[in-house]
Amino acid sequence: MHVVVSGRVQGVGFRWFVREAALELDLAGWVRNCSDGNVEIAADGDDERVIRFRALLREGPAHAMVTSVDDVAPGETRELRRPFEIAR
């Protein structure tokens, strides 16, 4: 899964929320802030767990307001690491 999450997702603990959710679901991957205010996420693991993870992304942490979770067109992406990491 490679997505961009839009809305109020920076400065509200969203990356930490994503990392903790991914670790609980035993997913590999990364999350990072984008310069346009969005958050980019790449994750891989068991299909059922990835589906659950995507649902959690739509909720976000308490102070976030997610407006969309959009798939990124296939292309080059950073290596997916385990454990899931916050990338710079």
C-alpha cells in the first residue's frame, strides 16, 4: 500500500499514530511528512492487516482531521523496512 493522506495531518501526532498502528499490526514500511502538508505512507504485510491499517488511517489520532486517503500511482518508492519507521 502506498498512499497520501490529506487534511489536518501535520502537527497533530499523525506520524506517531501511524507508526504505532503499523507496529501493532506488524507491518513493514514508513511514514513521512510532505512539503504540501500531506503525509505519505508506504506499508506492506498481510492483506487483512493492511486493510485494517488503511481504516485506521481514515480515523487518525484525536486532533487530526483526515479528508482523504489516496493511492499513489505505482512507481519508485523507498525500501519498506521492518520495524515500521518515521522517515525524514
